[in-house]
Amino acid sequence: MTTGAPRTCLINGHIVTVDPDDTDFAPGYLLIEGSRIVALGPMADYRHADDVDELDCTGKFIFPGLVNTHTHSFQTLIRGVGEGLPVWEWFSQALDAVVGNLTVDDAERSAQVSALEAIRSGTTCILDYNYPHPRPGMADAAIRGFRSVGIRMILARGIIDCGDVHSTIINDTDAELEDCQRLINWHHKSDDDTVRVWVAPYTIFSTSRTAFSRAVHLARAHGTGITIHAATPSTLEAAHELFGSTDIAYEKELGALGSNMLLVHCTHLSPVDITTIAESEACVSHNPASNAYLGEGTTPVIDLMSRGIVVGLGTDGPASNNNQDMIAVMKLTALLQKLVHQDPGVISARTVLRMATMGGATCLGWSDEIGSLEVGKRADLIIVNPWLPNTVTFGDPVASLVYSATQENVETVVVNGRFIMKDRLFAELDVADILACAQLEGTALRNRSGLA
Ligand SMILES: [Zn+2]
């Protein structure tokens, strides 16, 4: 029985499913009907059908699409701004100079470039922590930008209503929460559920207690998620000044921690904080490149996972990375843990891949639909070509992806059953034109902001 939707079958590839049993099919087949995976298994079980388009993946690897749990798309227009500055100066000299000057067109363009970069580096789902709102319509424009490429996304609407940081984008509390509500009403689960809307108190020093509390209730009322930068050197310092406690303790006391909460960074956690997170079932987004770039330490990934805390991976914004490449983030995740623990066996490539796929999907409350290749799930996947000088010779496909591959190995990307990039080409987009426009618009933004 078929639905009449187009059917495409990937055949002869090495399929790494990341299902609960870590099943591989080598070689295997994977049948897509409409937006979903309707069958997969070993090639020995495959039967050709005349109404199915077949794509031969001989010699290729097929993985679930990577899930980027944290970025700030607008920063594509200011990659690398403020390099080398300590974090408070980075906020004030680099980001503060820019955020108030962003236009609605900037929001759309930067999201479009972010989506292109994500797809080219194997990411099929991305959370945009979308916090600069100097004028109305910025979030809607970002959604338009992402959707013009076709990536699955969460727009996490940032909330900034107090504090000294980012003074040009502090808005009235009611206006911030009303816009969150409007965005949920308009966009949440839209476009065949490829777009979701979350709420995102920026930090404990930029979001008032009232706004934070209202955001928690709004997320619960709509069954959606909430995310905040947490347990970083700056949030911890501010929390001790403001509340005499850690920010995790404050968030617990506020009633903000639960399974729909995604805590970003968590490089500075006390043992009590770790217990609090574990008991609350909140998840953690680990952003190793950004943590290293800003000299903020690294997340105790192994400790967190040993306590049952789900850890996903993120790039953070390209002003502190300075790209949004999840393949690079996977490698860095593995290397940093080996380095910190001085133990090469402390984390495996399979564990890192699981963090970047199912871990991310769980962090985003989306693991029932994405994160692994299983019958009934959405067809979000990547086809990786290992026949390049940086990956030949290869053995285990997972180790090849995590340690040897670069984004050049990502050949084809499918989101929601749609071939967004095929053989590294975007059929419906003029990528060169988009990048040329972005370069001009980024230069104009830096000029307007006095950063040129
Ligand atoms: Zn961030």
C-alpha cells in the first residue's frame, strides 16, 4: 500500500542508522515515500519496483542528518568580529556595535547563508537562537531565509528586556512575550512541521525574572521548548552578583528546568548543578568550538552523560566559531574529551555521532521524528562520499566521518524527503548570487556599525 507520494530508494550504500541497537546495513537500501522513511534493510531483502526512483549509493555512506542545537544565524554577516577579546568586551565592543543596526533584510540573508552552510556540511536541522530584534519582523525574516533553502529548523525567539549588555536591543517585557506568542501562533509546526518555534531567554543578566517566568509558562502552555545560555563564566559571575547563587540554582528555583529545557554551554558546573540538571531531565547543548574560541573551558561531557543527561552538539554563532560546520564540531568534541581526560578511549566516534544526531534530536524534543534512520521517521539524511584524498583509505564509516571527513565529503542532503543538495548542487538556488549579496550586506553592516 502506498500513499501515491513520490518514492525514491537509496540502494547499495553503507547505512548507519543510529537506531537503538546501532544497526548498520552494509550494503543496504532505504526507501523514502513523501517525507518519510517507509522501509530499510539489507540489500539482500530489497525488491525492485517500477514506480520507485533508485539512487545507486555504491561505495557511499548514509547517515542521519546532523542536528545543530545552537547557533545565531545573524552572525554570518559578522564572522570573526572582535576576535581575541575577552567575553565581556566581545559583547560590548563587537556585538553591541552591530546588533542594533541589523535590518529585516539582514536577518533573512544571514539565515539563508546559515542554511546553505549547514546543508553543505551535513546538517539537516538547526536551532537558530534568534535574539536581535531591533525592529519588528526579524524572526519572520529569519524563518523565510531558512525556508528558502529548505532546512528543518527551530526559531528560538530570544528575549532581552534588561541589563547592560546589548542595550540597543532591549525591548519592553510585554512586547517581547507578545511577539513570542505571535510567532508560535503563526509559525510553530508550520510547513509540514519543518518549522518550530521555541522561546529563548538570552541570559540571566539580560532577561528579567518576570520575562523568564512568563517564557517558561508560555513554552509549557504550547508544549514547546525553551533554551538559555547557562553556566558560562559570564552567566555564573552575574548570577553570583545578582542572586548569590549559580545560574543553574536560580533556574531551578524559578521552576524553569524540565525536559523541554536546553541549557547551552554548561562549561562551569558544580557537582550540585550537575545533580540538579540530571534530576530535572533538562538537556545540554555542547559547543566546543565556541567555548575554545572564547577561552571559556569545556563542558564535562563524559560526566554529564554518565549521569544520564542528554548532550547534543552545536556550533554557536559564527562570530565565535567562526563557522557552522557540525563535522568539525564532532571532531573537536572527541579530541577535547580525549585531551581533557588524557585518555584516547574515553569517547568513541559512535558516541560522538549519536550526540550529533539522536542526542541533538532529543535536545530539540524532536527524537520521535528525526535523529536516526528508522521506518516511520522523517527522511532527513546525508549521503557521504568517502572517495576523496582526505578520507581514503577508510574502514569504519563512523570514524571516517568524525575524524577524516570535511564538508567536501557531504555529497547529497535530504530534508523531509526532499533532495535539498544533490551532488553538492542546489538546483533551485543561485548560491553565488546569494553569497555575493551577503558579502555586500555584511560589509554595509560593518560600515554602519563603525567596525570597518
Ligand atoms: Zn550562543
